[in-house]
Amino acid sequence: MSVTVAVDCMGGDHGPVVTLPAVFAFLRSHADARAIVVGREEVLAPLLTPVAGEFGDRLVLQAATEVVGMDEAPANAMRSKKDSSMRVAVDLVKSGVAAAAVSAGNTGALMAISRFVLKTLPGIDRPAIATVLPSRNGRTYVLDLGANVDCTPEHLLQFGIMGAMLVSAVEHIDRPTVGLLNIGEEAIKGNEVVKQAGELLRTSGLNFTGNVEGDQIYKGAVDVVVCDGFVGNVALKTSEGLAQMLATFLREEFSRNWLTKLMAVVALPALKRFKKRVDHRRYNGASLLGLRGVVVKSHGSADAFAFEQAIARAADAASNRLIERIEERMATMNQEAAA
């Protein structure tokens, strides 16, 4: 199935030097896909000329005259920069020209613009940020990761539904397992919001397995882990810090003396395999769920390989009817509640 992705090529820490090579790599590995690169024409056009013959009409330039700064206030980006590359990319999804939008730009601005332009799906109060993390059993999807600091039990229920539909779409799992992040597995644990959310999830019709603790995220105990944005963001940043610390420790130990350096040479194949398994770039791309369109946020410091993964994630979600799946599930729940 052919899918068109609008890419904000000006966003992120590096801009076109990263985003354009990522688009080219994505198109080479997805022969039926199209990309609309959005940004300043005077910057992008010269860089597209060398590959025009290779991609033909599969690669299109959409001019935008403004750029949202990485530290710019979301309200200012939404109200004052209506021709920013970020806004134009999301507008292309709104108009149906593109099936998904990808940006490495300012997270708050992207969420604000996407919510304003696309609006939320019926039955969804707040969009949520979901990402995928490596686990012993493959992958674990976690949401929310910072969009909603204060949540009600109903919000957490909606996150569970959206996360389950995301996994169903991109991982092709009919009934993904859902867990609620808590300080213990027992139903009586946690604050009142979490306990009430647990009750809602148990009667939701989802494949809810109960509470999960933080260590179970990487054990792969469930396919989807639900939490509020405050807890999710802390958990994510803690995980990133731990990974960086362990990598530093390994480098220090293997470079300690000539013997450890020799051991590093011997262990190099295993170390390379280990690095590939935990390479955060392979999991780049957080989905902004709950909107009337697919929007994926790349890490701002992503390199070309990582940004390509974000584009592929957006294309996969769009081609597998993510939005329709969430709509259908919410409609079913509303009908059951009314019955």
C-alpha cells in the first residue's frame, strides 16, 4: 500500500543535513512510499537536485518560509508561525495530501500545533506520547511520556486503548497485553487515580494483565505499559541515563590497560551485537496518539539513521490504519457503555 509522509526537514538540532539523507534512505528501502519534504526552498532545493532522477515524483518539495525554534514557546509557534515547516507538514495531514507527518523539532510546539490543526479523535480527551523500548522479549510500548502530567483514571484508560491499537497496528498482534505502571503488582497498591484506572482497564475489554512494576518494562512482561506523563518521562529519562552510564563504564574498563584492551578486541563481535540490540536509534520515533492523523516526533538530536526509523514508524502506522483502529475501538466502548 502506497503511503505519503510529510517530513519537517528544518526541525531538530541538525536540520536538513540529517533529515534529507534520512528521507532518501527511507525512500530507497520503501519502494512504494512517497515523501513530501517541507522547509525553506532556498535551502532544500539545491540538495534535492542530485537525487531528482532517482526518486522522480516520489519526492516532492513543499516550501515553508518559517522555522520553529527548539526553545520557542509552543503558543508562539502555533499562533505566529503559520508557515513554519512544522505547521505546513501537519497541515498536509489535515488536508489528506499526506498520511503522516514527522518532525524532530520542538516537542511542545509539535503537540500544540498537531492538536490545534488535527483535533482529537472522538472519545479522546488528551493526546499522549508513546514510544517503543527494547525488552528481553522484543519491544515494549510506553505511554504517556510527558504530554499529560496530571491525569484522571479515564485518561489512563484512553492511553491503554490507544497504546493497544498502536501495537495491534504496527506489531500485528491481535490482542496485545496491557499493564498499568504501579509501585506493586497488587490491585490495592498505588494512589487513588491508579487504583481507579486499574478498575476501568479491567472492565474495558482490553487484554489487561494488571499492574506492572518499573523493572517489568524491560522484561517485556506486557506489550503496552500505561502511566501518566510525569511518571513516564521520569522513567524514560532515568533509563536513558542508566544506558549512558553503563556504556561509559564498559569503555573505561576495556581501556584500563593493555590486557583489557586485548580483551576488548576478543570481545568485539559480542560487543557489536550488544550495541545493536540496545541501540536507542533503532527505537527512535514517538507517536502522538489520539489525534485525527498520524504524527511522529523524532528525538531532536537524532542522526540520519535514527530519523529514518521515525519516518518508517510513521509510514507503518498510517498504512496499517492506526487512526481507524482507535476510532473503531472507542466507538465500540461507547456503544457498550450506552447499552
